[in-house]
Amino acid sequence: MIDTKAIEEHIRGILKALGDDPEREGLADTPKRVAKMYEEVFEGMNYTNDEIAEMFEKTFSEDYRTSSRDLVVVRDINIFSFCEHHMALMYDMKVSVAYIPKGKVIGLSKIARIAEMVGKRLQLQERIGNDIADIMSKVTGSEDVAVMIQGCHSCMTARGIKNVNAKTFTTTLRGAFETELSLQQRIRGVM
């Protein structure tokens, strides 16, 4: 579990290290506010991928005839995360998830909830895609999962090179998406 009291103490120390007074009027409640925010934005750190899969394991048996070429795609899921290297915000992230159903389907909102929970960790964009694919496979029973993410990283836009237009794209392909060029082309058209 996230230790909010320890976070408060460390934020006070950071404020002092920055040369400010953590007791002054504008900062007096800042350590508590930051601890509360961290508890919310890092909620996903409380759970493993297996535990997240259990949270969102509600699926439905397919009540329609599917072929091995039917796809479910949810795109433009908005999430944010924090880079584990600088604890900098990764923002304007758009996640798209595709999978080929194997006898059961997951509720569409659950896909967005999985992406959001995975983002609520100290992360790398590449790992976010892998974690989402891993959880989707566990929940749906399908190894055929694709995750595409586009995002901006404040560790590039607000510091260092300060390139405000840089965007990072990552693709995670599993199962048939990894091996079949025709499926890759299909998802590029919709994701």
C-alpha cells in the first residue's frame, strides 16, 4: 500500500531542499495534497497484472458466430502515467487495443479501465503496452492482442532537449498480430 505519511515527510524535505519554507502559507498543506494526489495517480502500483486481470475479469460468452478474423478494437483511450526515470508526466497518451475473441468478449469499458490502471504506476511507455496486452490475454483467453500507444513525455518536452512537438509511438503485438502481415495492415487502418 502507498504510505502517504512517508510521502508527506519526503515532500516537506524536497521543499526544504529547494530552498523554500514548507510551513509558509502557500505550502503548509502541499505535502498532504501531494500525498493524496500520489495515492490516486499511483493506485496501479498496489496491484500486479494478475490482480488487475481479476478486477476486470467480467466477460461474456460470444452469442454470435465469429471467424478467426473478427476483431474487437477500442481506440483513443486517454490515459496518463509517470516516467520511472524522472517521475515526469507522460501525457496526451492515446491507447488503442485490439484483440481477436476466443469464445468470450470483455466489456468495452473494461479495456479502458485496464489501460487506466496500468498507467497508474511508475512506468515506461513500452511496458504500458506489454502490461495491457498481458492483462487482456489473461482476461479474454486470447493470445491475439495488439496495443498501440502515442504519448508525449514531459521528460523530453519540459526539460533536457525541450522538444515540445516530440511524440512517442509504441506497438505491442502478440499472437497472430505478431506473425500475420494482413492483421498488422488491418489494425494500422483502424488504430
